[in-house]
Amino acid sequence: MAAAALQPRRALRPGGLRALSAATAAAWGASPSTAVRASRTDRTVKRKALPPRTEKMDVNQDWPSVYPVAAPFKPSAVPLPIRMGYPVKKGVPMGKEGNLELVKIPNFLHLTPVAIKRHCEALKDFCTEWPAALDTDEKCEKHFPVEVDTSDYVSSGPSNRNPKARVVTLRKTEEWEKNKTDADMDEYVWENSTSQRNAVQTLLRMQAAGQGQGERGSAEELLRTREVEGYQACVVRLKNEGENEVSLSQYKESVKRLLHLT
């Protein structure tokens, strides 16, 4: 064992690897050149790109399975001769393969009529039939007042699909909610609150009396002024986060700016 462990390791001489390959090929009944060509051919076959998915798609392909949700454009999955881009030298726009213009823009490939129909069928179990008595918009607004706020977002990331743009806020007012006060709210909301109305009415009375050096205008214009927006932020923070030395100090300064006492 000791003698075997002390034997020096032998390295192949220059050209030894080629000789070993030739000997192995001869043992298997193949010439060295044939073995080398076969190995190179195998590597070439492995590197060959597969055909795009569009060439294997059936005519009756289930399209919602290809684009089940919103996703960037994939040229290998869309069997359409789409072109987009600026034509160079009076030619035709660039094809879909490697076209970054098609990747950057949003698409509606996931909102085909078949996909929308499936979505509606899936949601039917969670919906009730529309009341037959609500046959006009006036009746709907009278019995079911709904307020919808929309917001537009400009994303600065690599995708123009801002996640916040998918959120929809829907407010519905019931009869019993009209009796709620600001103290009953889980979270203080500035819009249509007592603080908002009092601030606007105070500024309008100051305008009528010729007091103050601030901006003049209607109630909507006053709500967009810097003083009112600063007062709004301090009131919301004070109501939702509670009173402390910092919030009370900020509220005091916002009131002074609102009434032009600074």
C-alpha cells in the first residue's frame, strides 16, 4: 500500500491525447478521422435552434392558454405577420422577430373575445341578476349612488405597466352611512370632511371681507392651493397617527399659513 501510494503520477506526453483517441476509435472499429467528424456533427446538431412555436401551433389553438394574462409581446407565440417601426430607405417596417417596439408597447392579446367570455362565465357564480326595476341611469344614481375616482400613472421603470393602475377604488354610500361622524371612521378621509368644509368656508368669508393676502378663487381652486394642501396633510396625519409634539407643531404652523398669520 505504501509503495503504491508513493508512485509518481504520470502525465500524457504531447500528442498522447490524440493517440489515446485513435486507439479508442480503433478498438471500437472506427477510424480516428471518422470519430472526430462524428463528435463535431453531434455538437452541431445539439446547437441547432428549435423551430418557433408558431410553426407547431394548430389552427384551432386554445388562444387563452397561450396568453392567459397580460404579458409582453412574444414573437415566437404570435402566429401573425406583425410589423412595427419606422421604415428605413422606403422599405417596410421591421418584422416581429427582435422588434423592441412591439415589446415596449402594451398589448391586449390576453383580452380576446373568447377569454373575456370565459372570465364572465367564471364570475357569474359570484354575481346576482340585475334588478329589473333599475332600467334607467337616473334610477340607478338615485337608489345606488356610486362615486368612482380614477388616477393616471406614468411609470419610470422598464415597463409602462404600473401596478397601481390596476387598483380601482369604488365608493358606495348607504343610508346608514349618512349618520356616521368623523369619529366613527376607521381611517380619516379629507374629502367631504368637516375640516375640509370649514377650511373652504373660512377662506371664502375672508375673501368676501377683503382679508388675507392669499390666492382668490372658487372653492375648487382654493382646495388646490399650497396652503390648503399643507393643512390637509397635517390634519390627516393628526387624525390617523394621533397627537404628539411633532404633529401638533406641524398642525399649528399649517393653520397659521392657511390664515396668513405668518
